[in-house]
Amino acid sequence: MKRRTFLSGTAGVALSDAASVPIIDTHIHLFDPTRPQGVPWPGKNNAVLYQPALPGRYRGIATPLGITGAIEVECSPWVDDNQWVLDIAAKDTIIVGTVGNLEPGKPEFRKHLERFHRNPLFLGIRYGNLWGRNLGAELSKPEFISDLKALAEAGLELDTANQNPALLAAVVRLTDQVPNLRIVIDHLPQLQPPAERALLNELAKRPQVYVKVSAVLRRVDGRVPTDPAFYQPRLDELWDVFGQDRLIYGSDWPNSDQWGTYAQVLNVVREYFTRKGPAAAEKFFWKNSVAAYRWKNRGRSTHSPIL
């Protein structure tokens, strides 16, 4: 049977099975350009993104598609925006946690970590090469490593973005220096092989490292393919390296709106992972996110992500 015929013939069954799998979206952004202080991102010239991205809007888009919860990942370098997100998240139970923005190695890091860690929705921090930062350069500083050890001891995790071979190499070094720190690699589908394959193979040996299958759609020759078959080779590579226990779902909403609708983003990975079987689909869409982030249901059973 030809591959295209197989994909077409099984699509209905796959989507039917997927409808019963709860989904935790581990990568959305919240911001509100109408605030008096504005936002550091996105810019006013971005007609797609420069509008409020708040839980109510996300809920209206995502829940009809089977999304039961989401983790916010901070898109602002302003420390006070950690609290802003926590306050917004407290009002809507679709948000099961947030990955904040703090700078390890800075004198105020421990004070801020203690403050925000008191809130159970605070799951970790994001650090990589965003906002002019350089993870690789910081790894030689004892105060930076000490603060990341404190992060790990607090039971929190570290997200990294945006991916390039230098950042992946830094993550390998970091796992050697702080081996008990859980790390989530964001947006890996955007980085194309073979540049990073050896680094991924090395990271695959480290069970505390998870890969977020986010930012999957990409623009090719001025257009964005939405056919799941186009993305299968890249997803196959990630599956072959990390398997069913280390991959997690993230949409990158609303940043993803620049490439396609939420339904188009979800459809690509939903078709792929549903065909891996019910157990693999459940791990990808919610169970692995519990291991990576240790998020908790808000007032419901901890054994189910139905919120």
C-alpha cells in the first residue's frame, strides 16, 4: 500500500482515537499589549501577534480541539511579569503552570526564586540564547551553576530556547554539571539535521532531558505546508532518538499563528502520535509533561489531566 494511501485511509480512525486523549499544551505565551506599561514582545508592527493573548482567548480556541490544560512559558524579560502571569493564571484553571523568567548568577536570583516558588503554579524558568543571553558562556561561572543547583533542589525545571547547535552543546555540558536538573528543549523541530544529530544522541542518554515538539510548522519557498506527511521525516528523527517517554506537546500559541491556525498545528502532531498507539499518544500529549514539569491538577484528581 502506498504511504499516501495509508495516511488517507487511516486519518479518520486516528483522529477518532485521538479525541479521547486529554492534551496538555506545554508551550503558550500570555501577554497584554493594552497594559499601561505595554509589553517587551511582540512589537507593535506585528499585526498578527499585537493583541491580548489571555487565558480566555486561548480557552476559546483550544478546548474545542480537546485541550484540557496549558503551561505558559514566559516571553518577557521583565521580572515583575512573572507575578503578572501568576495573577492571570490564578483566574483560569486551564493554566496548570508557568515557566518564568529569572537570571541565574545574578545577586537577586535566590530572592526571586524563593518568592515565586511559593506559588505552586511556578514550575521552572527559561534560559538559553533569548534576550541576549548565552547559556554556554555562563556555564563557566560558579555562581551561575550554584543557582541552577538551587533550582534543581527546589524541584523546578529549566526550559531552553531558541535552538542551535551551540545551545544544544551547552545543554550537554549543563547536564554534566547539574545532573539532577530536569531540562526541556523547546522548538527542536525548527533545527534541521544533520548539524545536531550527534548532540541529540548524547542528550538522549540523559533521562532528565525532554524534547518539546513545538514550532513544528515551517515556511518553505514562501508557503507553509499543512499536510502532516510533509513533517513526518523530522518527527521520525525525533522519535527514533528520544522515543515515547521523552517527547511532549507544545503549540507555541499565539506565536504559532504566524504559520498556521491552532488546529493546523495540532493536526500535524495529532495524526503522527496517534498512529504510534494509545499508550504513546497519552505519553506525548500529557503523561510526559507531568514527568518533565511536575504540574498538578487544580482542585481535581492528580491521576487525570481532565480539568
